[in-house]
Amino acid sequence: MTAPIKTVTFGEIMLRLSPPGFERFFQSPVLQATFGGGEANVAASLAQFGFASYYVTRVPANPVGDGAIRALRAEGVRTDFVQRGGARLGIYFAETGASQRGSAVVYDRAGAAITELKPGDVPWNAVLAGAAWFHLTGITPALGPSLAEATHEALSEARAAGARISLDLNYRAKLWTKDRAREVMRPLARMTDLVIANEEDIQACLGLEVRGADVAGGRLDVAGYRDAAADVVREFGVQQVAITLRESYSASRNGWSAVLYDGASGTFFEGPRYDVTLVDRIGGGDSFAAGLIYALATGQEAGAALRFAVGASALKQTIPGDFNRVSAAEVARLVGGDQSGRVQR
């Protein structure tokens, strides 16, 4: 029997607190508690797809940290290298929007346990032994200078271990400035094989223009994305660039697609487009990243990998919470043309 493909992700898992349904913050004295975070979401999705998915983080040695680890294990994520310590787990409050009222996120993550990690704290040789893929986002180095250094160390160790590396730029304006993001992220991008981004990420983190980008208006110029992806390949030496395309008609309805540029062949692939009625858009980009990693790591050609990733992320946005709880078979059915949403009996 062939051993499952080993993947590793590294980042912060947070406690997510959300009002029920479409309520505003504290409209009623109830908050639903779940867990999530960029790299944790990718790890959970890859575990659902059948990979040996390892997640590296640091959580406090208290019941909240215990709950985070249980949530990861419930999704099939391997937590062998999760470190314990620190005073608290980061929190974020998420309010789900509807129609013309956008969703809202409030962070309470200062002083989280993971921010105390330093270079040398993680036994990367053991973590990365036999790993085929290492994934990271720009959220982790944004959490502080120490974590920026630890992120650089992690990417260096992953390269030395021979793992393929993907980096989702994931710019967060509430965590750092564009100048600081570019100072940190441009060197990291040069260490990766696959860059994943949206138009804002490319402009904010890498300092490259994306022609025709209109985030607020929800209008997309696909030709501009091809040029931007080619610029990323040329300037940073990455092998592939994937750009997610979200057409935001309202908080309830989005058009969702993506493109992929392959640097070696100069080929530009356009993915399918789905008109998604949103249940929870948080984690949509992470589920795209996981779908792309899964498809490429299992040997699918670039165009097929892109179709799988777009399908996986479209399905995720119909599921409450951060994690994408769908199987590879369910994604394959959607990609194969079954978009009816009929009851499976």
C-alpha cells in the first residue's frame, strides 16, 4: 500500500467567535466558537483529501489550546509538532454579511502564543522529513519580527529538504503596512515555487501593478492578470503563479474563478467560473490553495489542477466555518459538470 503524500503547513490557529446566522456582533448574547486560520485551513482540507497533513503552530497549554488541537485532529490533521506554551490563543470575531452589508472581522490576537516562536524553536529536520510539500501564507510573518525570521528559517529548511513550496501572499492591512509587507515578502517569494494571490496581494506585498484590477467594483481584466503573473515569474523566479478572481456583486453573491500561469511553458490557464451564493467566504482562498496543492502533488497537469482548485474553493464557500469539509470525490463531481445541487440519494 502506497503511503499518503506528506504535506506541512506552518502558522497561527485562532479561536473564531461569530454571532448566529446573519446577526450583528452582540445582537444577541451568543457567540459560536470554532477554530480556524490560513494555514490551519489548508491543513484541514489536505487531510480531507487523504494526505498525511502535518500542521506546525504553538498554542497555550490550557483548555483553549486543547480545544484547538482537538479541532485539528477531528479533521484528520497531524499535530505531532504542535508546540505548547504562551499565555493565550489569538481570537478573531467574524460577522457574516448579507446582500449589501459586507462581512466584518475584528482581531484580538496580540500576544498570541505563536508570536513568541523564534528561529531554532521548531525541529524542522524532523518536521520536514519525507515531506513533498510545504505551505505558508503572508499572515504568519506579519505577526511580528520574530515570526518573520522564523518564517524565513522555515522556508530555507523546506528548500533544503527538497519539498515543493507554495506561498499564499494573503496581505492583511490590519497586521502590517505595505512597506513592511514588501520588505519581508519579496525575499520570501524568491524562495518559493508557487505563489498564490489576488490582485491586492500582488500590489501590496510585491509592489507590482495589476492592470485593470477593480476590487471594489468587482470587474476583472483577465489579460492584466496574465501580465502580472508573468511579471512575478520574471522578477522572483517562481515556477507558477495562481491568482484568484472574485467578482463581488454583494455579500451574498460572488463570481468565483482563478487563473494559473506556468513559467516554464509560458502557458496561461483560465479556470471555470462559478456563481456562488455565499454561506461563508472565509477560508475560500485557503481551500483554493489546498485544492491546487492536492492536484499538483498528485500529478495532475496545470489546467486540470486549476479546475480542481476552483471547484474545491467554490464548494467551501457554501460551508459555515473556516474549514473545507469536502472530499476529493465531491470536488471531482463538481468539476466533472454536476452543478445541480440535487440531493445525493
